[in-house]
Amino acid sequence: MQDLSDVRPPCLLADIRRKIGQVDQPRKTSLQGLRILVAEDESLIAFDLETTLDHFGCEVVGPVGRIEDVVRLARAGNLDGALLDVNLRGSQIFSVLPELLDLGLKVVLTSGYDDATLYPDAYRALPRLSKPFDERRLRQACEKHFLA
């Protein structure tokens, strides 16, 4: 009779996934480790953004739902970019954009309205994403504007 103590059982699905690198970890991307401020006052949208950015490998700062918190965190520094809803609890982000931009913060504006004419002239050229977010477009915007 053959000694089977050294015989390895057939590969399990977990073994196969580990071998091809599909383990339950965030994928490594060019966005890995970027600190991204999320300003969004709608909790489900904020959660979706946070989850998606985490999946991209980003470190999410926030989410925050008040303009004052955006300014406080931007002043603290150490951010690689910010996704900013243009309307936070009835206050528009445009009132603090000059300070955020002066701090060198890279921003992408987010809104349910994809019409730049609704923005003040000075901010119409800023990058923007319309809601609901498409993961592919969100990744492209982050790579294009936060890695530049």
C-alpha cells in the first residue's frame, strides 16, 4: 500500500485564486495610497464613493458633508485630491473654491447636473463628474486629475 501522507489534495478554489493573484484584497492601481477628500452630503452616495475609492486603493478622507469641514481638512494638508459635491446642505462649494485652489488642492467637482453653465464662469473649466457615478469614469477622472 502506498503512503499518501505527502500527497497534496487537489487544488481548492482558494488555492487557485491565490495562485493567480485574485485574493480578497484591494487591487493595486496607480491610485494606490492617494489621500482623497470626499465632500458629499448624501449618505448613500458618500458610502458608494468611499467604497469605490477604497477599491481603487485610495485612502478616503471623510466623507464630510459641510463646507467648514472641507476647508478645515484642506488647510490641514496632506491631500492628493478632492471630490467635491457642488452643493453641500444648501451651501455651494464655489464660495470656498478660491482658498482650496490657492492651497494647491486638486479638485474634481461632482453634481447631479451635468451643465457647466450652472457654475460660475471662473469654475466652468474645472474637471467635473455627474451623478450617478460610473466606476470607469470615476477612475479615469481620479487618474487624470490627481496623478497630474
